[in-house]
Amino acid sequence: MCAVKAALLGVEHPHSLAHLRTLQQLPEVAQILLWDPNGEALASVRQNQGEKVTGTFTDLAELLADPELFFVIAALRNDLGPDLFIQVMEAGKHLMAEKPIGRNAAETQQVLEAARRTGVQLGVCYQNRANPVVQEARRLVGQGLLGPLMTVEVRMLTTQVQFRDPGHWLFQREKAGGGILSWLGCHYIDLMHYIAQDDIVSVAAEVETRSGEEIDVEDVAVLSLRFRSGALGSLHVGYTLALSGGGYHNSRGYDTYFGVNGRLGRLYWTAPGAPTELYAETTHPDWADAPQRHQQFTLGASPAYGGVYGEIFIRRFIQAAQGQGTPLTRGEDALRVARVIDAAYESSRTGRRIAIAG
């Protein structure tokens, strides 16, 4: 496999430099181009983190005109993303887009239609799918060790808005589209589908702004979900932690629980960040010799976004774009999550349970 030329669009997004580190770690990437409308920000990034960077651009059309450019990672403000994502794909470049891709399902759908029209690979940065704990949980469910699923229960609490720059565009509805659901809850909605291997078909929800900060998006949300199989789900997300520090890359800044309950048993993890342990128990005869198991994972260390599993996530995308294997995410995964979030907002606004379109 020949190493390729990649580009990073946007150097001021909270995740931009983490994506740049991933590109710099991957041997599959030989050269990196950077684009951002802010020339000073580009110069600063190249000076301080310039490994493999061979060009910077403030003109996106000029960057996309490079015939050797193979794929793009784009980390942009949510309201600016869709038009630029479409421009990238119409230039024939494969695209890994930061979530949520669009501010709502309609915008996300437009980006998917561009991917289908141009035939390029479109992925969304739900890199938590590559975490080996997630992969193992999905494998156990897929093997039927838990039997028919009954419930999926998830909690994700993180640091309060006051520690996250309340003036940031992430807390402005016009620019972000939504609050904690579209920024962080989306990861857990995606994992609920991915691990259960079942579609969410209806939502009842309450969302609210309770931080006391001058923001116009929700900072807490509680969702009641129904899967196509009949299993139920619950998701509680909130910027609620008062004693866990601040910053966007804070390993102490999360309190998470993820559990899947079936007729034969259950699995779950609890973690302050990326999960490293998995508990499982089942009455399935295949586990009769050890019906309760606890697996400890030491995650591979790397400067890449998500560590070694973050490298694997992007590697799978590159390989799929080269016609080898399947990616861990596609644009359709972003649309599925966007429809759930749209339904949650509508449910909270109307007081009704909302069926998921599509």
C-alpha cells in the first residue's frame, strides 16, 4: 500500500490538533495539507506541530485542486461544515467528517446525497467504535450470549459548562444546532445502536438548560428509547460534574456507565473516560464453565486521537477508500443519530413520543 497525501480542514476546532496527531502517526499518510481561513492559526500550527505538513492553504479550492490529495479529515463549526463537506466530495476527495456532520438530519442528508452522487467514501468521527472494549461488547451481543435484549442503559456525565468556555460556538444554537446531545450524546446514541445491533425507532425525551450559564442549547437531557426488536433504552447525559476539572481532553472529566441487559445475562462498563474494563455474566451454556467474567484492557498508547484504536479507526477508513475492507463508520451512521436527536428535541418541545423517520 502506497502512503497517501491527506488534508486537515480546520485547525481551530476543539478536535483539530488531535486529528493532526493521528495523521502524523499513521505510516499510511506521507504528506499533510492544512486548510483554514485563519492564516495566523495555520502558521502557528505549522510552526508548533508541523511534522509531515507540506502545505497550508486559506483557499479551499486551491487545496482541493491538488490531484494527489487522497482524503480529508474535516473538523469545522457545525453550521459551516455541510457546504464545505459537499465541496470536498464534489472535488473527488474521500471525507472523514467530524460529528455531527450537520446541525440536523436535513443538513446531514444533503451531505450523504453528495457522497452517493460522487461515489467517494464518507465517514463520521465516531471513533469510539474502534475501542477494543466496544468491539468486545458488540461481539458478545452478536454471539447471542445475552439472549434477546431487554434494555440498554447509558449514562454520560461530564464537566460543567462553566469549565468549557460558555462563549464557545458549541453553546450557540445557530452555530452548533444543539447542545450536549449533538456534541457528546451523539457518541453514546451511536454506541447504543452499534453494540445492540438494533435500530432506535422512537424517542421520548426531556432536554433542558440548567447550568445557569448564558447559553441557548441544552446542557442536560434524558431520553427514553425503543429499539426495533422491542428492547428499551435510556440515555442520561449532562454537563454536571463540578469537581472534575476542565478542558476538552480531560481524562478525569467523565463519569460513564454503559449496560446491555438480555434474557440470559448482561454486560456493562463504567469508566471516567474511555472504557478499559468489561464485565459480563450469562446463563448461556457456552459460558457454563465461567458464567461471570471480567476483562481488563490496557489500551495501546499513541499520540493519535483515541490512542492506537484511533489510528485503527482512520486506517480502516483509508483502506476502505482504497477498496480494501469496510470502514468502521459511514455517513449513514451520522444520519441515524441525527434523526434520533431531532426526535428528542421534538419530543421535549411537544411532550409526545416521536417515531424515527427513515
